[in-house]
Amino acid sequence: MIMYFSGLFSFTLKRKHLLLMLLSLEFIILSLYFNLFLYLSFFNFEFFFGMIFLTMSVCEGALGLSILVSLVRTHGNDYFQTFNILW
């Protein structure tokens, strides 16, 4: 739980850069996967759901990186202040 809350804390503090926010989200996903692995091994369940969770988190990470690359190509940086849609 400490890993999860430290990931949430870093997510809320690093809200200026998109790359740092994506790294915090990956840290949160990693802590959730670790807790899921411990839960499944404690009750002697199968690890099939853990593999599905890991696959979905990899897809989420790839989608975040593709959005980051497209934003850096169009705007030149990953600051959230420059992404103002209303201007």
C-alpha cells in the first residue's frame, strides 16, 4: 500500500510534465500488480488474471507513450501549460 500511495503522491506533484505523470502511473500499475500477485499466491489461486492485468497495463503504457510522442511532435514539449485547446 505504501508503493501505491507514493505513486499517487508523485502523480499529484508531477502534474506539469506528461512523461513524469506516465511514469507515476506505471509505478501505480506495478504496485497494483505486486499486490494482486501477493493476493493470488496467498490464496493459492491461478495466476491467469495476473497475466491479463499485465497485458492490459502494457497496452496502457504503449498508448500513453504514443500520445506523448504525438504531443511532442505537434507542440515541441510535454508541458501541460502549452496544451491549451481554447487558444
